[in-house]
Amino acid sequence: MSDRTGIFAGDDPFAIARDWLAQAEASEPNDPNAIALATVDADGLPNARMVLLKEIEAGAFVFYTNYGSAKAREIEATGKAAFVCHWKSLRRQLRVRGTVTREDGPQADAYYQSRSLKSRLGAWASDQSQPLSSRAALMAEVAKVTAQKGTHPERPPYWGGFRLSPVEIEFWADGAFRLHDRFRWTRADASDPWAISRLNP
């Protein structure tokens, strides 16, 4: 019999993840949806950076970025990524690994339009991950874009979402004397059933 009770209970890992995030939204002081996203470059050297998780769907995790950024180029080259979310207030972690595809349609348009105007204009102004001569140069570009695009800019063609479909999800909760609780959900493919195992701390 499984001992996945309490915060680990349930047959849908995405529902558990949404529940944990909802709890974190009530207790984390800043950005409860912040994740450390990991990719690898052409030489196999890992990269990690913080991004904001914007949606937990029925079978995937969605975030948005500039498609010219280092993270996007590395994702497009490998089709894979991983992330970890650490909620200090809950003393819990969520670890995810899987395959990644673009979300470049109406859903990306809707999310872009939900952002503040300054953030939408910033997406046009920033050549993300590329060298920048100065802060003043960036602000000058923002002013130029503002004059060109006005108050209703469309989504840039080089900006959109990524959908991570996991083959592995781990739920981790802090335990007394560092005897943490860890449950790993794994599957070979997004269409396969999940196998669930408890891990040693």
C-alpha cells in the first residue's frame, strides 16, 4: 500500500503541483512561481537561470521568453530542459525534467496581452542575452519602440512560450533530522502511465 498521504496524496502529479503552488502563493513573499530552469549548450555545458512558471496544464508546464535568448536557443537545439522550484516558506521542492515544444499561438498571444504595457514594450526593446553597450542605450530603445508601437503592441514574432512535457517529476518535502520525504513520478513518454517510487532522502 502506498504511503503517499497528506501533501503527496493524489493520482495526478499536475494537480499536486498546482496545489503546492497555490499554497506557496499564500506564504512566499516574492514570485512563488519562480523556477530555476536548466538547459545545456552545444558543448554540453549546463546553464541555469530563474524564470517564471506561468501555467500548470493538464500535462505540461508553460513559461515564456524571447526565442533569441540563450535558454531558447539551447532548448530548440536539444528539445529538453529541467527545472526546480524551491518554496522556502513551505520547505518543499518540485523537480521536473522532460521534452520541450513551442507555445507560439493564441495562448502566447493571450498571455502577452495580459502583461503590463511596459513589459510588452520591453519585449520589443530587448535583444535578450545579447551584449548591451549601456543602460541608457536600452532605455533609448524602449523610447523608440514606445513611439513606434503605441499602447497596443502586438506580440513580437520572436517572443512566445515553451511547454515542458515531463518524463520525471519529483515532489520533495523537508523532514526532521534531514530525513526528507521524496516521491518520484516517471514515465518513458507523455502518453505512458506514471510509475511512482519513494526515494531515500
